[in-house]
Amino acid sequence: PIVYVNVDYSDSPYEGLQAYEWGFIKEGVGCGGASVGAIVESAGKVTCKDLSDKVHEIYRGIMGFD
């Protein structure tokens, strides 16, 4: 089977994450693979929204927006 995660950053408040949707950032298998693994391993208890929320939380911390 083919599995993928469709996390959408187009509505992100952060331009750096919106750049994923604009095609400026190349994603290999790291983020996508980790996302699929988290969802599969949790039997669906982790959702795309959960992943997006956590990415935003980590991004805020890294960028010093907290």
C-alpha cells in the first residue's frame, strides 16, 4: 500500500512554514516518514492536525517567537 500524510501549511501564521506549500522547501523522507510512522504507530490517535500543531509549537520555539 501507498501511504502519505497531507499536512497543509498554507494557512500557517509563519511564512517559513508556508514556503513548503510554495514549493521552495524540498522534503525528502524525514518529516513525511516520521509523520506516517506517528499516525500508523498510534493507530490513528495522532492526526494531521496534531502533527501540524506540534510543528507550529516547535517552530515557535526554534525561531524564538514564544
